Amino acid sequence: MGEHEEKHEGSLMEKLAEKIHGHDSSSDSDNDKPSESSTKAKVFRLFGRERSVHHVFGGGKSADTFLWRNKKISAGVLGVATVIWVLFELLEYHLLTLVCHVLIFALVILFLWSNAYAFINKSPLCIPEVHIPKDPVIEFAEALRFESNLAFTVLRDIASGRDLKKFLYVIAGLWILSIVGSWCNFVTLFYLVFVLLHSVPVLYEKYEDKVDPFAEKAMHEIKKQCAVFNAKVLSKIPRGPSKEKNKD
């Protein structure tokens, strides 16, 4: 009986040891998982994004156009923008002149085609009615209103003097934009931005694994220079009393 009890106790101790060991190994594996996820989370992405480039651009038809998901549509949109730029910039067309010429050309073609169709088929040509849909116009107006209000809010926060760095960044950006605007007119600038939107995102999406490490080094260097500028210049600028001192 004593030997049987000793064997029984020994088997119980072995089972308990196996359970404790299994629990420790599972806890170690659980502890390893967050570290793996944290290393994955530490991967640098340009502009701090956590989503794909397609989702950054909205994930809809506009994103498909910018990223050349449908090459025919993207090429067509870029081609139309190029034609408009050539007409206004190289041929020096004016907007009203262009609209009138397009309407004259369309009306002449439709008039001749209607008469030819009626002469051949002995029945008048049915020209479809054109209506501007209501919902897309309202959605565009709402989006424009929202973005305009957001821009006004940001400008108000900047003008309030709460963030000196942001104020200087915006002033520098507007100054650079004014210099670029002096080099070319609005039509050319708009066309260049349009071409960049149709080229840079798709190239970045294709080579993001090579661009992100280089961008990470550049961002570290920029932050280092900004810290030096803050220590040598911004920190020496006198500021007014804080709100807490005023309350006291």
C-alpha cells in the first residue's frame, strides 16, 4: 500500500509539473506575440499612415484613378487635362471662347446628323435629354463646405498664437507657394499638381518598401534640425504670460 501511494503521489507531482511547465511555455509564447506585433507596429510609414495608399486616397473611384487601377480611365482623365492645358496655355484660348467654340461645333454636328438621319430613315433623330443629377452636386457642395470650414478653423488656430512652430511652417509654405506661383500661372500650376497626383502615388505604392526607409532617415534628420532651430531661435523669442498665470 505504501509503495502504491508513493507511485500515485509521484504521478500527481509529474502531472502538476507538466501543467505548470505548459502554462509557463504558453505564457512565454503569449509574451512573445505582443513583442512581434510591436515590432510590426514600429515599421515606419511615410506621413505616419497605418492604411494602404488606396485607402488614404479615399478608396473609391478617385483612388482608382490616381493609382491607375483602370488604365483607360486614368489615361483618359490625364489626356483631357493635358488637352485643356494645351488649349489654355499653348494656344492661349480663353474660357468663354473655348466654351462658345465647343458649343458651335456640337450644335453643327448634331444639326447635320439630325437632318441626314431624317433624310435616310424618314424619322427624326431622338436626341437624349441631359440633366445634371441632384445628389452628386449636393455631395460635392457639402464636401467643399466641410473642407472650407476645416481650413478656416485651422487658420484661426494658427492666427491665435498658440503654436509658434505651426505658424512658422504655414508662413514658410505660403511663401514657397507664392514663389512657385510667380514662376507659372494658375493653369500650369494646377496641371502640374494634377500630373503629380497621377504619377507620385502610383510610383510610391510600387516602391514603398524602398522609399519608406529613406524617408525615415530624412524625417529623423529634419526633426534633429528642427530641434536645433527650436533651441537656438524659437526658445529665445519672448512670449506673453500664460493663461494659468493670468488666472492666478
